[in-house]
Amino acid sequence: MEFTFELFPEYTLYLQLYINLTNSSELRANVRNFDCAFINPSLITSIKHILVAANRAISGVKTNTKKTDSIYSDLVYYLSPSCNIRSTLSQFGIQDSSTSIIIACFDPQTLITMDSAICGSKDSLDTLASFTNFKEIQSIFKISDSELSIDHSFTNAVSSRIALKDL
Amino acid sequence: MDRHLIAQGAEGKVFLGKLFGEDVVIKERIARKYRHPLLDAKIRQKRILQETRNMGKARKEGVPIPAVLFVDAANCVIFMEKITPGITVKEFLLKAQDVSKEIMIDLAHKIGRNIALLHNIQCIQGDLTTSNMMIKPFVSLGAELNDSNDIIQEILKNKDVGTVYMIDFGLSFISNLPEDMAVDLYVLERAIGSLHPECSSLFEDILEGYKQNCTKANINLTRLSQVRLRGRKRLAFG
Ligand SMILES: Nc1ncnc2c1ncn2[C@@H]1O[C@H](COP(=O)(O)OP(=O)(O)OP(=O)(O)O)[C@@H](O)[C@H]1O
Ligand SMILES: [Mg+2]
């Protein structure tokens, strides 16, 4: 699936979900050699969660305020509420034990490269919600029940934190 | 990018636009020509960060606040969730006819609770008026709400106004002084008195909701009576 950004029309984000992953440790060891972000689907509330983070990552590139050395690690960094780069990248990125992963990139060509590097099967992002561990998200993002009761939207709670992160 | 102006206040402009394919509200702080451009940018940036931080803090406490989606700190722009369907409390009170006591009390209690939760975290809203609050009604299945009249009818149909959002934190600040909290309430009392004089018990009912939820209600309300006295003196002799 592809997504555009109203504020940065020169960017298009491509997303692909893989399940039944069998070579995650190999992929993890080579993360830096791929031009994409690896995203742990269990900590993603919705596609919008990824778009909010990607928007911040692009903005960081445009304003020279990148947090890490690449737009893709920035994207993963902005998925999380934590300012600890290292732990965020492993928690919200790929782990040796990952059996499902979302690939995110700004170049459609990368999707083809990744398809041959990944041992697993493609799945539709419509199934995203079935991977989400809402209980863990609530604890990582410290979302109170009273905040949830405002509109019952995990994505709104998560977006507000990401939008304000490091400001 | 497509956006259209919906409000122009003293502090800034408010637009409707799109972000991530959805309708959003875009709030921009305008440059002040009389200030040095660099200093002006710094001041506006500081205000916008204060505004969004306080929105985030308040939301965590459970005060209904639009979700912040992106802060363009360099250009002093906030992108936030559009409250929709929604109507400002001001427009609702001015236009709705035959509002039941039940609805008025529900609305008042929710406003009071919101202010109490803000004060519990030492957040002073700074500009409590009925135009800085919005009602998002519970929408019954299949209902189509095209304009404010439809929204008003939907609210009146229910026994519950729905969710009352606090939308404007442009003048908010952090303080633990009872005086600041009392003045916050007093500003609202005066605003209601002048804009909605027919809603005679609205403010008292708001205070009821405030008392039930504010940990320091007694101190702050005692202070409020002093602020009122000062206010009257100022009116009489000022
Ligand atoms: N999140 C929102 N969703 C829907 N409408 C909104 C939202 N935020 C603001 N508005 C609309 O825009 C108007 C002005 O917004 P806001 O109060 O935040 O700005 P302002 O500059 O203080 O304007 P004013 O001086 O009129 O109070 C509101 O009264 C409301 O009608
Ligand atoms: Mg306002």
C-alpha cells in the first residue's frame, strides 16, 4: 500500500506486511544494509500511527533535526514514546524472534529488493489490528483508562505522544 | 496545500485542512510585525510548545482534548484532530431552543470536571470562554449531521450532551496558585454572564462539577469569592 503526505508531497511511503517470517535474525543482522524501516506490527495501533511517525521523520530530514543517522531509524524512533534510541529500535523494529514484520520505504524499488530478501509470506495490511497487542501498547505509552475513555482511540493517544516527543 | 480559514483571532489563524487523508484543524500563530523577526519567532515557538505540551498533559489526565497530530515548531503551526461532528458550547447555548434542565446540568458538570482535572495538574487554561469548548454529541446510528442545527437537534434528542472538549490552550500556563485557578474560573463566570445571561444557573452547576473533581476545590472557591469582590470593586470604582 502507498501513502502520500500533504505537507511533503515529494514523499510517498510504501508499506508491506509479511507473516510467517523465518529469517528474522538474518534480516536483523543486516538492518543497516536495507533502505527501509522494519516495524514490529504488534506495537502498531493503526496505519495512521506509522504515518504520524513517518511525517515526523520526513520533517526531521527537511529541518536538519534528524535523531539518528537515517530517515528509517528515525521513522522507527518516532513510533515509540521513549527517547532511548537503542531500546526503541529493538522494541519497535525487528527482533531475532519476529515472525511478522512491516516493511516501510520511500522507494518502491526497495519493496522488490526486500521481497527477495525476506523468507515469509505477504499479507494485507487490513489484518493489522489482529497483530496489535493493545495491552502492551497501553503500558508502553502509559495510557490511562481515563484518557482512553475520552474517545476509545489508541491511535489518538499514541499520535499525541509522538507529535510532542522531544519538543 | 488546500486549507480554508475558519477563525481569525488576535493570536493566530485557524484553518481546516487535510493530514493523512483526514480533516484536521490547523492552528497558526501569526508573526507580530512590531517585534524583531528573530525574537518574534522565538516567542511564537515557545508559546506553541507550551500550548501543545499542556494539551498533551491534559489529555493524559482524561480531559477531552483534540489529538495533536503534528507540530511544525519551525513555522509555529499545530495540526490537530478536528472535533466532528462538533459545535462550540457558545453556539449551542446561543442557538438551541428548549434545552432540558437535564442536558444543561450534564453540560455544566462536564465543563466543571474538565476545569477541575486541569487544575489538579496545575494547568491554568487562561482563556475559559464558551467558544473555547466544543460539544461532540453521541451520534445515533444512521443520523446525518450536515450543519449546526442538525448537531443541536441530535444533542437535544439525547439525555446526555456527549463529550465536551477543551480546544484552545493558546493562553494556558502552569501554576499551583489558588489565585490563578480562581481567576481562571472568574474569567469563565464573567464570559457566561455577558454572553449567556439567560443561563442563570450554568456557572453554579459548573462549580458543582468542579467541586466533585478538584482536589483543592475548597481553597480555590474561597479564593474565587475574594476575586469576585475585587472584580465588583473594580467595576464600581474603576
Ligand atoms: N479541534 C477543533 N475541531 C473543530 N473545530 C475547532 C477545533 N479547534 C478550533 N476549532 C474552531 O475554531 C475556532 C477558533 O479556535 P481556537 O479557539 O482554538 O482559536 P483562537 O485563535 O483562540 O480563536 P478565538 O479567538 O476565536 O477563540 C473555535 O471556536 C472552533 O469553532
Ligand atoms: Mg479561542
